[in-house]
Amino acid sequence: MNNRPLILLSNDDGVTAKGINELIKALNGLGEIIVMAPDGPRSGASSAITSESPVKFVKVKKDKDITIYKCSGTPVDCIKLALHAVVPRTPDVIIGGINHGDNSSVNVHYSGTMGIVIEGCLKEIPSIGFSLCNHSFDADFSPTLPYIRKITENVIKHKLPQGICLNVNFPDVAEYKGVKVCQQTKGSWENEWKTCVHPRGGEYFWLTGNYKNHEPENEESDHWALDNGYVAITPTQIDVTAYHYINKLKSWDYTI
């Protein structure tokens, strides 16, 4: 059994979400699959961890090659706890998804799906995030499945450099034009809160917003790829140091 790949899965939509169950379907037979996913939705959790209350998990299913656990914590808690208490050896790959919604561009910083991937990368384990640009609970993931399996096979075969993980996004179309390896789109969210008047007085706020693409003509960007029907693979790195700015900072006067 140790010769077969060990695949650790999680998500931020919860253990019962259609996306993670479609992910299991895509990878079935590729190796031993262990799932440790939140017991409910945790979208937008990014790399949040639970530090002020205990975290627990329970086994919900056990088949020949698939074991599924649900966890009371965040997506990153799931990975940390699985690596600590569940997996029999270091996984060959850690995968987050399939997310119900787009995680391209700056969304990578908010995404619980990519929090999973970044945590795996921090542990020096090849890691991939898969997301579909459709937020529906019953989204059609079927076009993504052969691509997910092929990309995962490639990562298991070729590995990934230390500090590099993959952010893979699928457009919401029935058939893809192909795969593009991309750069992260420069963009931002605007008008992020809807203000409402509470019937008992005062105001409350719903998170909303409009995404603004700052470079819509950049054909190397992940948003361009998605807008034009391509699967977007963005290699993402852990080291966020702005190396080009180091010498400028050194030139400042720090005399007190």
C-alpha cells in the first residue's frame, strides 16, 4: 500500500459539499484518499487557525481506499490535524476543493481553499487548489474532473519545488479551450459592504462587492484565461518578500 500515492483532501465548503465529493470521484483509484474537511461552510477563512477553543474530528466514512473525517475547525485546522493525528505517512499531495466559486486573482488571499494549499506548501508537501467559477451548491463539476485527475497525476509524478503550490481555476463552461499557465491578475474588490437598516434601529452590513480587473487585456493573466474559456493554472509562492524593494528600504534614514 505504501507504494500507492497518499492523497489528503480538504475544502472550505464543508464535508457534505458537492465539490469535495466530485473531487473524490475525480481521484478515485489514483491512490489512498484521506479527507479531513470542516463540518460546515468556512468560505473566506483564508489561513485562519483555531487557537482559543478545542478542535475535534470524527470519522464519517471508511471504504477500501477512502476515509472521510469531519472537523470542527477551519480548513487549515483540518490539514494540521490530519497531518498530526490521521495520516499514516507524509501525503504525496494535498488538495483543496473543488471550491464552489472563483479563487483567481486577489481571491487567493481570502480563500479557505487556498489556505489549505498554502498550509500544505508550508509543510513542504506538493499542494493544489481546484476551484470552479460557479457558487451554486449544485454546480456542474463534470467538465473539471478529467483535468483535475491529469493535473494531480502530473504533480505526483513531477513534484513541485519547495515553496511553490498551484492555484487552478475552471471557467463555468461545458467545454474548455485548453489549459493556460498564468500569472495572478492585478485587481481589487470595490463597494464591499451593503448597508441595511435594522427594523429595531441601527445599521447592519452584508459583505458583497464588485471585482475590478486592473488589466483586462493581459492575456497572461488568470482572469483573461477564465474569461476566454481556458483552465487557468497559476503557480503560487509562499515567500511574499518584495525583493526588489529591499535596497530602497535600506537607503532610508533610521536614525533615532
